[in-house]
Amino acid sequence: MENRGAPGPGRVAAVAAALGLCLSVVLVLAAPVAAATGVQPAFTTVQAPGGAATAGRRVIALTFDDGPGPYTPAVLSVLEQYRVPATFFEVGEEVARYPQDARLVSAAGYPVENHTWSHPDLSTLPPSGVAAQIDMAQSEIRAVTGTTPDCLRPPYDAWNAGVLGAVAARGMTTMSYSVDPRDWTRPGVPAIVQAVVGAAFPGAVVDMHDGGGDRSQTVAALPQIITRLRAAGYTFVSICGGSSFGPQVTATYGFGDAPAPGPPLTSNLPLVGGASTPSGNGYWEVAADGGIFAFGDAGFHGSMGGTPLNAPVVGMAATPSGNGYWEVAADGGIFAFDAPFFGSRGGASAVDRFFGMVPTPGGGGYLLLGQHPPGA
């Protein structure tokens, strides 16, 4: 799975052929994109991705290829921590292998797009092979995430008129990129950071990787890339469609003798869990970055909000006394606030993905709820 970033041998010929037929790969979604069968050559543009909503703004799009995989939760955690939209181009085989990570990406509001089924050079395949690669990945992503990709990114940026026609026939957009830091070669964190920041321009689409090999350097470089681009005046946007990452308003409803819900609040990250106070007159809600919102007689005992996480928080539980609580992350890591720590799965390099926790009645322990991938 390494060396996925290497260019395909037919790219130059493919570009020439496609240009000759007035077909195009859209590098960024600028002004309204032409219909799937329309003609709109656009190999570079200074317009922002996202159309009229972002036109004229100094924006940039971060994208991640070849996942999902073991490094996807860490990439996602950085993006959620810094509240940065991004777009993931996922390989169908990897979605089938790591469905829990594909669901994490989609549930957090990031578009999950098509990067073929097994990452071949599409320009070397017959029409039936191109169709199978697109359709199999499309079907798997839809089945796992419940969302349907709007875009396809050809592996190795290799395509020809036949590939473009197959994508357009499915009502999809072929999406390339304009800044390539070649992070898949693992050139070192400073090199990745400089390659992105040094080549950035308004409307650029940056191609990085969360799958296909060891992506620890990409994860380490990401906070610096985000910080430096923001310092340069850039705003981050997602591309291609799907759900957009942004402020979310809570919707809490009470039934029976549950306390009256507090007023709706706006969170820049999705709310992922909650717990009630022993009296039943208050409750807590927790966001994916570990931020805590307290209502009624619920006390605030601290949170992980504002602290970089290895994996997003997925749930919480209160102590029986109501004078403390725990947060649990997707990797099984536990954060205790005025609550005893009994151990965690964080850092255990397990394949399990966790989604919640339950304390024992006496507060002397807790259960972590997770999923173990078949065959792992």
C-alpha cells in the first residue's frame, strides 16, 4: 500500500488526450460546476472551493487519500481539535477493512468521497474495469457510512477520456489537487509542513494521506500546517459535498420525569454523549473534542476541550455521586475528572473502536463499549 502517491505512467498522454476532447478534471469546486457532461477546463484557479458561498475569500481545502486506516482517527482528532473542515477520498477495500473509521469520519461531518475500490491506475484499465472500480467503492462507502460520494479522485492522478466519461456518466465530478507535499514518501515533518505552506494559494486543494502506510509524519505535521495557514489568513473548507463541518445546534428532548432540557447551544463539534445527575435535575453533554456542557444542577469538573487528542471523544459517564465524570475516546482512552481512574485501552494499539461507557452502580469500575472488527 506504500508508494500510492507515485504518478501513473500514462498521466501525460491522458492529459493531452482529455484536453483534445475538451473534457476536464476539476481541481477545485469554484463557481457552480458545469453539468456532468459539460465542458469546463479548469486545471488551476484562484477561486475558492465551494462556489458562491466562499468566493472571494482566502480559502484552502485539505484532503486525505487512501484511508481509512490506523492513522485515520489521529488525523480526524487533529481536524476536530482545530475545528478544520476537510475531505476524505477513501479506498473501497479499506472502507471494508476499517468500517468503524469510515463511520467516524462521516459521523463527524466530513465528506467521504470515492478513491476507487483497490487503488489501480484507472487509465490502464478497460471500460469494464473502470466501472467496477468506481461502482464497488461507491456501493461500499454508501453501505458503511450512509452517504453517497459526489466525487472521485483517480489514484496517481492518472486518467484519460474514458475515465472522465465513466465518472461523468454517474453524475460525479473528477477531483484532482493542486498542492502535493508527497507526504506518503515520509520526507520528515518539517518538509511536509513547508511543502504545503510554501505552495498554498487561495483556492488550493492540498493532497495528503491518512492511509496506505505509516502516516505518523502527516499526523505530526497537520497542527503546524493548520496553524501556519491560519496565521497567513486562510480559512479551511471542505469540497465535493456530503455533510459540511461547522456549527451544530443541540436538540435535547425530555420525557417522563426527565428534567426540562436547557436552551439549545451551538457547538463547533458534534455532541457525542451525555449523562444525568443523580437527582435527575441536571445533565451533562460532551462534544467530540471532550468539551463539557453542564445544565441544571450538574457541576463542571473539567473537560478535554482545547487539548489535542489521539482520538475523538465518543461518550461520557457520571459517577454515582454526581461529583465527577469520565470521558471515553474512540481508542478506549479514559479521561477522569473528580472520578477514580481504573484503567483504559488508550495507547494499547488495539483494533477495537469504542463508542461509549457505563459505570458500575457503586462507582468502583466501568465498562467500555466497543466493536471488534470481524477477522481481526
